[in-house]
Amino acid sequence: MTARTGRAVVLEEFNASPRLREFPLPQAPDGGVIVACGYGGICGTDLHLQQGHLDIPTPLVLGHEGLGVVRELGAGTRHDATGAPLAAGDTVMWASSIACGVCPPCRLHREPTLCERRRTYGVNRALADGPELSGAWADHIVLEPGTTVIKVPDATDPLAAMSLACAGPTVAHALYERRPVRLGETVVVQGSGPVGLAAAAFARLAGAAKVIIVGGPAGRLARAASAGIGDVHLDIVGAADPEAVLQQVRAATGGGGADLVIECAGVPAAVGQGLTLARRGGSYLIIGQYTDAGDTLINPHQIVHRQLDVVGSWAFTGAHLVEYVRLLPALTAHFDLASLVTPFPLERHADALTAVADGSVMKAVLMP
Ligand SMILES: [Zn+2]
Ligand SMILES: [Zn+2]
């Protein structure tokens, strides 16, 4: 048996490079699982965590999206979230957060994504709270009871599964529950990061007739196109005249605007633009403004005159991760998801964060 220690990337202070540290590996907790992480995804949220934009405890192990192999099951753990038998050696993914189940959003409003006390691996689990190995940027993670764990079919390429590890469940929540895509719709997606690509890919699987991605920079749009995601790709980031690009988007919808516009850009100004891209009677689904990036100017007349349904969607729960994993065979049959991923060894976590920050990679994944 190998030594019972694990290495993990620890955020010790904001705006400083995280550090690789070693911790003892405990026994699997009752009802929990110890997973040998093979892959830990880096998400835009991790940049915000590192830069201190969110109120989180430090030091903590980073990594809220991962895929790995079950090393040890705690007493009483026998099945994954779907009821399938779980054993050491199985490849799994796990949901980043556990809803408390008792706060008003959980119990009364039937909205566990809005839980007031959700605990999230790699985000709000301080080292001091233990177990220390509580993030996916590590060679092991200790999953506590209540974690949604789902087996990943052996035939699935792990890099493909990791490509949309956080974006996929986020969009599953938005498109399953907040505003589904209907057959034959024309859909505009604002943003060409992982969330935008997940939205565009899911919209196609859901039966959209045409999917237009407006985003940038151009390299990201080219990567989306070569992965087979989206029918039309328009660069607004590098455009000298953004209004001209918005006109091109409207023209690509047939002139009248999209049935559904999905905001995945995360830039406040995108919202004022997005309102003008929907047809009269259409819908605007806003997913990208996960971090509070500030105020923006909108023309509310656009909402009333177009009679828009404007809908927000926040985060995801374990159920949405299960839906994402179930969709993986269909997603990988249609789209080259693995091509979106750039792997980095765990030791190169700082380089990987830099690459995500400067947009030179679509999706960085750390591999212990
Ligand atoms: Zn994320
Ligand atoms: Zn709750």
C-alpha cells in the first residue's frame, strides 16, 4: 500500500501563487469516499477566489471540479447517486457542493442551488475545518457523506468529461429548469468560454435549429467551431465596432432576433446588448454574471417592447451533475470536447492559472 499522504494545492493568501503542500490521508469517513484525483479542473471562479473577489476562508485546498478513481469507501457507502453499485477502482465525478437541506431555499422553496449554507469543495472548506484534502487540485480528495458521487462510464474520455465539468452542470440547471430550449428555436449564445460552449452544445442536443455564438477572442471561437459547437461564430471582443457585430447577429437570426438568448459572457455590458438580440416575445436567460462585476446600463424599454421573459440561473446541484454525466455519450458523439482541454501537471498550477487568466487556453485541467 502506498503512503497515506496526499499532495494538494493550497490557497494561503489572496493575490499570491498557491502552494503545493502535503497532508496526511485519513480513513474514508462513514458514508463518504476517498478518491484518487486524476483530473482537477480550473474554472473562472478559481481566478476570482485567488484574487480575493469572494468571501472565502483561507488557507484552503482549491479545486471544485474533478474526476478520479475510488480508492476507499467509507462504512455504509455502497452506491453512487443513481443507485449503481460503487467499488474501489470505479471512475467517478462528484458534485462540488452539498446543500444543507434545512434552510428556507432548500426546504420551503425547493431551490437547493440557492441553499444558504451549502458547503463547496475547493471554495469554502478551510483547512482548519478538516479534512484537509477537500479540493480537487490534489492527488486525493476526501468526499464527505451527502456528496453526490456518480460513476463515469469506462468508455468516456476523462478529458472530454472534464471539458465542461462545471459549465455543463451549470447549463443543465439553466436549460432543464430555468428556460428549456424548444425544438426548432434559433438560439444566440453570448460568450465563448466553457459556459458559452456548454450552452451552445446543449442547445443543439435539445433541438435548436440554429445556434449563433457571439464572443471572442477569435482563437476561442475557432476552437469552438473546430469542436463542432455552434453554427455561426462572431467575434465581438476584437471588433472595432461592436454595434456592427450585433447587427450581424440579428441578421444571422433571420432579422427578427433569437427565440432565446443565453448570456454566458460574464461581462455586465453584455446584458444591455443581449436584450436587443432577442425577438419580440422571446426569452433572455442570464447565466454568466456569477461574480458581481458591477453595474451596467440597460434600456428597460427593450424588455417591455419585446415582451421578454428575462430569467436568471444560479449554480447547480448534484442532480445537475448527474444529468451532465448522463449526457456525456451524446455530447461526445456530436462534439470534440477533449480538444477544448489543455492538461497541466499538478506542479504547474501557477502556469495553468496564468493561462486561464490570459485566455490562452479554453479549459485548463491539472493532472496529479
Ligand atoms: Zn466552476
Ligand atoms: Zn440549505
